[in-house]
Amino acid sequence: MEEGNTSIIVGIFFMARCLVPLLIMFGISYILKRLGYIKESPSPPHEFPNGGDEYNKGNTEEGGFTHGTT
């Protein structure tokens, strides 16, 4: 067998090695969704309550993460 043909075959085996497990995982996921074991995640809320102020408090004096400073 020629060297060029061998490299093509090795490339095909490499792609099969990556794609076959991926297709198996997608197939299992599809079957579990069809059986109802996996549910779609709920959509996030459009707005946070109070304008999202309590979620946006980073390292501030008003709240959020404090590291022993007063």
C-alpha cells in the first residue's frame, strides 16, 4: 500500500474515532428526551425583581462580597 493511501485511511479512522462516540451520545440524549427523562430547561426571567439591583452588587459597601472591611 502506498504512503498516501495509508494517511487517508488513518485520517478516516481518526474522524470515525471522534464522530462515532459523539453520535452515540447524541442518540442516547435524543432517546432520553423522547422518554421524558430529560426536560427542557425553563427560560430565564425577562427582568430581575427590583431592577436587578441585588444581583449587581459586587464588592461594594452596600452589599455583595465583603472581605472583613467595615
